[in-house]
Amino acid sequence: MYYAFIATVILLLILLWSFIYILNEYERGVMFTFGRYTGVKGPGLVLVAPIVQRLVKVDLRVVVLDVPPQDIITRDNVSVKVNAVVYFRIVDPAKSVLQVAQPFDATSQFAQTTLRSVLGQHELDELLSQRERLNLDVQHILDLATDAWGIKVANVEIKHVDLNETMIRAMARQAEAERIRRAKIIHAEGEKQAAAMLVEGARTLSQQPEALQLRYLQTLADISNEKSSTIVFPLPLELFRPFLGR
């Protein structure tokens, strides 16, 4: 009789425990009664009647989804491999259970197709230099599509863009040619500015004879400081102009 009482108490405790669900702060429970949706419960202690009711737990925390590398052909016919990371979370537990069977897998598959579709519309230079804009484009499309599943896409980040060896060598040659072009342009700009300054200096000297004499004296001082047996003495042309006239 004693053992029967103990067994009955244990059975009642097990039955009572099956009524109780404890949901954490980041969890919600979608309740079904006789197979019909009857609301969202939690967090905290939730009582569920066995057989009659069923509770489906939903995690509301942000999920980090690693999109595997996708083969993409850009608009300028360059083949690349691109992978990305998608950050999303469930904001409507009821929709995530009622509207889609497996929300995480559905989001992953849709992210892969969206990544190929969006990036394939751009050229390689845009893919390498305008990642922020492309991230926003992919995020916007994913967010609109997953809204019906109760999912909010918080962010999309393109991680790596892998090129083949031939394309890498071609881009290196292009970058080297660009650096040479810029160096030549800078050198030509320097020559142009130097010539303009020389013209301005010559115009100033021609307008001020005293400045020309000072320049002659400065030249003599520079020559005297050098160890040379040859001395060049500049004379103004005006000294010989009377003799040239005769």
C-alpha cells in the first residue's frame, strides 16, 4: 500500500510537471489548442494542458547566418565567389510558426538567391568599392521578403570577394599602369608650374634693372665659392649697345 501511494505521488508530480513550461526572457511560446492558434505566451511560467494544448518555443535573439560562397557573374562578365553574413531575428513569433515551416532555412536560401541576383547586376569595380551600398540593397530586399514570416533583417555584410589568379594579375597590371599615369601627370604639373614661375621671374627682372644687377652679383658670389679656375663675368648688354650702333 505504501509503495502504491509513492508511485501515485510520483505519477502526479510527473503529470503536474508536464503542465508547466518555463520560458526565458528571450523566448516566447506560440500556443495551439486542439490544433488552433490561441495566442503567444511568455516569458515566465506558462501552464499547458497535455493532449489538449501544445506550445512551440520561439527564440527572439539575433541569429548570425553565414551565407556560403556563391558563384556570381558580374555585369562585365567576371566570375567571382562572394560570401556574406546576415543578421536577423524573429519579431513576430506567430508568423514565424504559422507562415513558414523552417524560418532559418528559408531565410538562408533566400539570402543566397538574393545575393546572386543583386551582385550580378553590378560591375566588378562597384562590387569592390561600393560594398556599403550593395549591403543595403541586399538587406532591403531580404527585409521586405521575410516580413511576411515575422523576421526582421538587421544587417547584411559582404565578407569576401574571391577572384581567380588571371583576374588578380590583370588588376595588378591595371593598378601599376594607373600609378605610372598619375606619376607622369604630377611630373608634368610640376614642370608646368616651374615654367610659369620662371616666366614670372624673368618678367620681374626685365622690369627692374636693379634686380638684374643684384642677380649678377649673386651669381658672382656663387662662382667665387666654388673651387674652379674659370671665372665667368656677366656684363650687361647695355654697355656694348653704343659700340654695336656704330
